[in-house]
Amino acid sequence: MQFRSPFTLLAIFLLSFPLNAQPLTQTIRGTVIDQSLQTPLPGASVILLNASPIRGTSTDATGQFQLTQVPVGRQSLQISVVGYKVATLQNIAVDAGKELVLSISLEEAVSQLGEITVKPSTDKDKPINEMATVSARTFSVEETQKFAAAVNDPARMATAYAGVVGADDGGNYIIIRGNTPNGLLWRMEGVEIPNPNHFSNLGTAGGGISILSAQLLANSDFLTGSFPAEYGNALSGVFDLRLRRGNTTKREYTIQAGLLGIDLAAEGPIAKGYAGSFLINYRYSTLGLLSKLGVNIGTGDRVFQDLSFNIYLPTRKAGTFTVFGFGGLSSSKINAPADSAKWENDYDRYNEDFRSNTGAAGLTHSLPIGRKALLKTVLLASGYENSFRNALLEPANGYAASERNDASYTIQKRILSSTLTYKLNAQHTFRAGLIGTQLIYNLHQKSWEPEQRRLLTRVEVSDQTQTAQAFGQWNYRASEQLTVNVGMHYLYLALNGTSALEPRGSIRWAFSSDQSVSLGYGLHSQIQNPATYFMMPTDPSGNPAGISNRALGFTRSHQYVLAYDRRLNHRQTDSPLRLKLETYYQHLFNIPVSATEKNSFAIINRFDGFTDQVLTNAGHGRNYGLELTLEQFLLKAASGNSYYFLLSSSLYNSDYQGSDGVWRSTRWNGRFAQSLLAGKEWVSGSSVFGLNLKLSYYGGYRDTPIDLAESKRLGETVYIENQAFTEQLPAYFRPDIRLSWKKNRPHSTRTLSLDVQNAINRQNIYGRYYDPSSGTLKISYGSGLIPILSYRVVF
């Protein structure tokens, strides 16, 4: 008998399939809707372009369609209806384990019926919100699952886009155009949600890992500046998340196990004969599961779990209801070793207990009013709870633990939002809305004062307040080539009576079939971290000074954007090569800076926007830069193999002015950023092999020199304040790789993947600090090589 190595047998197993087996097929179903009103379009033609001969179907009275016996693999659809632009969906993945359910938006043609001459639209990056003209793009669930080291996380995925870089390896905080990481707004189903990340701190917009499962997300929008009037209380960017509906005809399940966690998802019809559906996902961290089983996972215990859901409830005459929500529990506990010989740095001497819990549940109601209007109302209740305590082991006191921080924050919100969209005709669409929010907060924080050698109360408040927002905007399509958006947003904070009226506007001119220019402007405002309003400064004796930041106004920003967009090979292929250039200028003002002395402090250099200083709105800032994007959307060759790439490059500058009037670089001023994202798929029978690569290279962030003598005196890191951010850390470089193998079987699809973050184990410098145990300055590094193995079954 001839001997074959295990590797040969494995290759035969992966590549072989029965030659006489029937081709695997699946069903594509979905709904075709009007882009502006999100109402169904009956009678739309849906054509499967890859079929031979070409075949198709049409939508019923509710805008729904179904294509059966569609071969598994990459397929393309063309959708058309009288009076609307033709849309083409290129190279969408059809898998054997799960029906493909689509929601397809069509844009009404401006020209009269007899004059319509339009080519199929293939703008895969075009935002879903038609009123977002500049600095906006859509992202898909497939991208969050495919991009190297994105691990189904929208924020990590976004670092591949121009103008966006990661703040640190340990979390998914993002810096957009040099702005503070907490300038980001998260929305779901049209309403603001709390920071949807595990291990997050109060006032931040990121954390350790996303709570949201890619199982629930539909295609959504990501905006990086000059956003339309409907978006408020944000300075840097917006994640406008949309949830998909569960399958209304068939029960389907997904099981995924990996180094991050164990995922279980289920979806299907609520009842036979009813068009409603449910979709639910639960995840528990792998490390937490191992810990429960008694496995020693090291000195730290980091566990998390989350649940997310979307329930679709249509009615015949009362409109459509949905019930949606998410919740996440996360905790981290570290016990310092009692043996001082095991302490390698000062951090090893601390006991730490951190907890972060976040959740939201909402009810939406969408009601068509005649044929030209849609009223959407959302009621949302959300909560955020965070606590952090740490204590220092002191050998001089018999290794007794001396408390250093004790913080507990609880924020609850009740939001009622109502938005009316009125489409007069193909040229004129109006949208207006009201948003009322009640905030209930319990904030407590104590921290160590090294001069007095004791804990001081910084925040102590239990209270509530309200915010109100209103907006109106108008989308005017003068022709197929010229689109104008204008609007106004109003933001009000009842706590101190602060208000802001913000004009917004943009214009897009497609001066040829393949090229366009856009110009946008927006005035934007953001409320401060709630804890900052109630800080309690102390005098030199440690007594409350009677001053707070309750009267602080909003941080504000004028934002200007000029963009040029071109499809380089639009006439040769339906998967175009896209070139986009954007230049921008942002003038920030009303930045909180020190009110008691002239120094370099500014709140925009903090991750969370929190400080114990007395502040005033007297600071200024400016961000400006040039961004380039070259993107080849997924292109399928005749062999069935496909590839894509996304090259983004940014040159930028980010400065600010503190209370001393000196212009300095912000903490986030890296000056340049480049990212290359590329991938290829090889098809072999019912197997698909994928290789995805991401290269990130950007300038190091700014750091402040440390006063070694003063640090030794106080036993903690003390910076030279008047030299703030004069040092730049070394440039950051990180390669990430994703390998995947997808196997389609009858009624199931299985995917084995390996994501390797920082594949070369490069030591990127995160910062410098003073180590009291050694009396020297030390360097902290970002994460090294992290392999993330995952196995997913859909059936």
C-alpha cells in the first residue's frame, strides 16, 4: 500500500468533491424599496445576471421577491422599475447554509420617463443616506467579516478608511482626522445609543471589543465629517448602524467558536403565515468560559458576554413595528502577586477591579402617510454602568493594599425620536425630526492626591437633566448631475441652558458619467462628558473649593470639505476602480481649557473628555489635511476567483491652543497615515480559500516630556506641562493577515479562519511613564502578535 502523508490526505479532503454531485444552490429573497421613503416598490424586475440563460422575477405588492435554485458562489443582480435608476449588485456571496435576504434601495430618476437614459449604478461605497454627500460611505457585513483583524468589529474595520487610524492596539478607539476619540456618535435604527463596546470607560466611544454581532448588522453608513443635519452631538464621525431582519420563511442557525468567544445565533419566522421574524445572537467570551471550567488563564480575569436581537412585526394597516436591543457585561480583575520579587514594573503592584455594563432596548414604528410621506418614531431606553477600583500593595506596610482609585458611574437615558420624511417628487425630499432625551446619572469618583497622600472626592452627584434636538433638511436634485442638501440642527442642554443652532449644507456635481466634485460645510457641537460638569476641585488644604464646571458650553467645530470622485474603469467593468480625493479644514472653538491658570491643558487631548480641573470654553483648534482613496471593489475573473484592494493615504495636521494662547500639536497629530487592504479568493469546487492582508503605517502620536525629579518626589509620573506634546513617538507599523477556508455543503456552510494581528510581532511604542519601583522612566508597548482562530457553521 502506498503511503501518503497527513498533509497530502488533508489536501485531498479539502479539494475533492463528488464529480457526479448535484450543484449546490440556494434561495435569494428580499425587498425592493424607495431610497428616500423606505417604502416597498411593487413590480420591480430582479434579474440574475450570471445565469445561463439569464432569468429573473419581479416584486409582489409588498415589494418582495424570491429567486430559487441560485448556484452557490458569487452572483450578480440587476434591479429595475419604471421611473427609477437601475441598480446592480455585483459579486454578492451566495452560500449553501443560509438564504440570502436583501433589502435593495432604488433612487428615483429625476428625468421624465421618456428622457431616462441611465446606466446601472454600481456605487458600492455610496452611503445609504442620500442626504450624506461628502465624507461618507457605506460598509457591509461582509467587510466586517472579511477584513484582516477586523474580527467582526465595525470600528476596527474603519481604520482601513482614509483619515481614520486606531488609537491603541488594546482597544477599538479610533481617531478621525486628528479629532479626539470621544467625538464619535453611535446610532442604531436612527437614534443615539450608548457606546456599544466591552471594557469601555465613561465618556469614551470605544473599548476592548464590539458588543454588536455582525450577525445582526445590515449595510450601514460611516461618516467622517460635515455630516447632514439629522446627526447631532458629534464632532468627529458617525456610525449609523442598521439592523437586518431575520428570515421570514425559514429557521436558520449560526454557531461560531473562537479564541474571542462562543457565538450562537438564530433567526426565522415568528409564526406560520405571518410575515414577522426574529433574529437573536448570544456570545460568551472564551477566556471566561475556560475560567468557569477551572482553567488557569493567568493573573488577570477578563470575561464578557453579550446579547443582541431584532424582532420584525409588520401589520396590515398600522405600519411596521420592530423591537431591537443589545446588552453587554464585561469585567476585568487583577490580583497583584504578594511576592515583590515578581514585580517587573510599578503596574504589577496594583490590585484592580473593573466592570463595564452597557445595554439598550428600543421600539420603532414606521407608518407610511399616503404615498409621499413616512413617519418613523423610536422609543429607546439605555443604560451604562461602570466601576473601577484599584489599590497599591505597599511592602513597607506588610503588603497592605492602599486604595488609589474608587469610581462608580451610572448613566440612564430615555429617548423619544420622531422623524418625518416627505417626498414631494423625484427632485424634492424633505426630512424633519424632534429628539427628546432624559438623562439620569449617578456619578461618584475618588482618586489619590500624592501631595496630601490621601483619597479626594472628585465627583459626587445624583441628578437628572434633559436634552432636546431638532432638525430639518432638504434634498434637492436639480438634475441627474446636480444634487444640493441644506439643513439646520438645533441642540439644547437643560442642565445649564446651553444651546446651539447649526447650519449644514453640501452640493454634488457629476460633470461626467465617471467624475464628480462635492463641497460640504457643517457647524457641529458636542456635549461634554457628564462627569466633567460635576467635578469638585479642592483647595490646597483638601477642602472643596466651591467651583464646578456646570456652566460649560459645547465644544464646537466649523467643518469644510472639498471632494473629487472618479471611476477609472467604469466603462470596462461593473466592479469599478475608484479614485477619491478629499481635502478638509476644521476650525474647533469653545474647547474646554484651564480656567484657573495659563497652561497647555485642553479636553480634546483626553480619551474620555474627563478631568478634575476647573474649565472654561476658551480653547481653539484646527485640523486640516488631504486624503486619497484608491479602491478596487471585488472583481470576479472568469475562473471564479476574485480579488479586491483598498489603498488609503492621509496627510494631516492637528493643532490646538490652550489657555496660555500657545499653538501646539494635539496628542493625536501623527501627520500622516497609510493603509493597504487587499484580498483574494480562490474557488475550488464547493470550497473557497481566502487570503486577506492589511498593512497600517502612520506617524506616531505626540507625547509630553516627563519631569524625572518631580516624579521621584511624588512617586508618580509628572509631565513638563509647558512642553506638552513636543515629542513625537516613533512611526507605527503593523501587518495583519487573515486566512480562511469556506466549505459549502448541502444545507450548511462552514468557515475556518485565522486572523493574525501584528503578524511580525513588532513592538510599537505606546508611551512613556515613570516607574516608582525602579525610579526610572520606562516604555509601554502596544500589543504583539495575536492569533485569533475561529470556526463558524451556518445551517
